[in-house]
Amino acid sequence: MVNLIWLAMLISGIIVAAATGNIDKVTQSALEAAELGVDVGIQLIGVMSLWLGLMHIAEEAGIIGAISNFFAPVIRKLFPTLKRDSPAMGAIIMNLCANILGLGNAATPFGLKAMQELQNENDTPEIASKAMITFMALNTSCITLVPATIIGVRLKAGSQNPTEIIGTTIFATACAMFVAIVSDYIFRNRRNE
Amino acid sequence: MNIIAEISRWAIPFILFFVPLYAYVHKVPVYESFVEGAENGFKTAIKIIPFLIGMLVSIKIFVDSGALGIIIQMLSPLFDSLGLNSELLGIIPLAVMRPLSGSGALGVATQLIYEYGPDSLIGRLASTLQGSTDTTFFVLTVYFGSVGIKKYRYAVKVGLLADFVGLVASIWIVTKIFG
């Protein structure tokens, strides 16, 4: 499915550009995007190293273990296939906490770390495990208490009340998260999936 | 809501203060431990660069060429036929862009907020939508890619379904509260 979406975006983009006489734009966009990919990756080196370094300290000090134990009952309900005392649990919880607090740059390192741990427990290394899909469903629909970036934009645009959208945002995310959890549960328990 | 904002502001300094101190008291060689963990972060960041480039190139060509614009135009009548307030049509570019690209969506949201005003219906809806859903498609490809997963199974369906519900819920709540 991803291969198809990727190809469809690429091909349709080039056809539209050619038809509208914008073919130069394709070359320019491709090169810009490739450079942007490297920039994002290089920036990630810093935050990833910082957060995973800190997380490693927290692991060795037993902090992550303690937090994992605290949330374990909930996580086990959501991830029934996860092994007991799985090291993935700590990273999953850290990722969700970072998402909730709106610490986007901390969430990514923990999320990628969680994927690595889940992959270690995956019997089919090229096929996503059920636990991975549940994690992705939670991760992409997770509630953010303070959408700081957009509040900043509203403030700059001269809003009378920049934070008034926090309530509506939390409501909309809660709906999305609920559907993500339920639909993941349904798909997970369907046969032949 | 100020309390939550304050928590966000203090969270990182608190973690930076508390974790190393607590670990040191518990006899962890904090600096060495940090470096060991950081090394893993370094490797992972490098490893996802090809996935970032692959996705960004395809998405940027799709957006810049105007192909996205054509899809948005095709969606407008559908939106209309659902009997929605035609003022809300302005949100379609953001709804389509949101799962694909974080910076792209922020750009569209910012533009909508300035064009319609932050306290207009569209401005509030754009703000809500931007804050409530994630760049699902992008996140999936990068996260799965980083560990070598090729078959995503039902992950895309679940993610996009949640995004769609997020869109519908945003429209409903914003119209109800501010409409």
C-alpha cells in the first residue's frame, strides 16, 4: 500500500507539472526535498542523542522500570502480545508522555526506540507486529495537552484568545484516539490479518 | 490551562535536573551511561535519513506540482453534498495535507489563520485540526522504515481512519462551540 501511495504521489505530481508547463518545478522540488530530508535527519541526531542518553541514565537508575511498572496494567491491556517486563514498555510510555506534554522533539527518539524494542520481539522482521501497529495507532492519535506551536501562531496573528482552542483540540484528539484504539482492536482480532 | 502550560515549560529542565542527580545517588556512572545511550540515538537518526528523503521527495513533488490542489478541488463538491457550511470548505487543504507533512500542514494552517483571522470559524478549526491530528502517513513510513518493516498490514487504515474521525470531530466541536 505504501509503495503504491508513494508512486501515485510521484507520478501524478510529475504528470500535473508536465501538463501545466511546470516541469522545472519537479527537479527543483525533488532536490529541495532531498536536502530537507538530510537537514531533518541531522537535526534529529542532536535531540535523539540527548534524549536517548538521558533515557539510558534513567534506565540504569531504575526510573524507567518504576514508571513502566506503574503504567503496566494499562499498557498490558492495550498490548496483549507484549512480553512481561518487555523493555519496549518503558520507551512506549516515555513516548506517550512526551506526546501528551507536547514535547514533540522528545517524543520521536522515544518512539523510534520503542520500535526497535518491539522489533526485537517481532518473529517476522519484515512484517509489522500487532504490538507495533497498536503503538503507531496510539502514537499518531495521542492527546496533546498544550498544542504550543499553533497557539504561538494564533498569538502572532493577533488572536483575542490564543488558547481557546485547547478544549476543542483535546476533544477532537480524544475522539480520534478512541477510534484508533477500537479499530486497532477490531483489526487485530480479525482472522487472516 | 496556565498550569498545563507551566508544566510543559518546566518538564525538560526538571528531567535534566532530576534524572542524572537521582541516578548518581544510585551509583550510576551518569556521564558514561549518557554517552552509551546517545550513541544509539546517533545511529538511529542517521538510519532514518533515507526514509525521510524518500517520503519528502514524493510528497513535495505531489504538493508543488499542483496535483494536491486538483485533488482538493475534486473533494469540494463531496464536501458540499454532505450539507456542510460552505465556509468550512476552506479547511480541505489542511485536512488533506495534515497526514502527509508536518511542516506543510503547519504552513497551510498558518496561512488559513492569517487569511481568515485567528478568531474566525476557519481559523479556530484550522488551529484545532492542526493540534489534534498527526502526520500519520509520514510517521508510519519513517518509524516502520527505521526498523526495516516492509509490510504495514492494517496500520495505514487505522491511522487514516483516526485522522478522518479527528477531522469530523474537529468540525463538529468547533461549529458547536464557536459557530
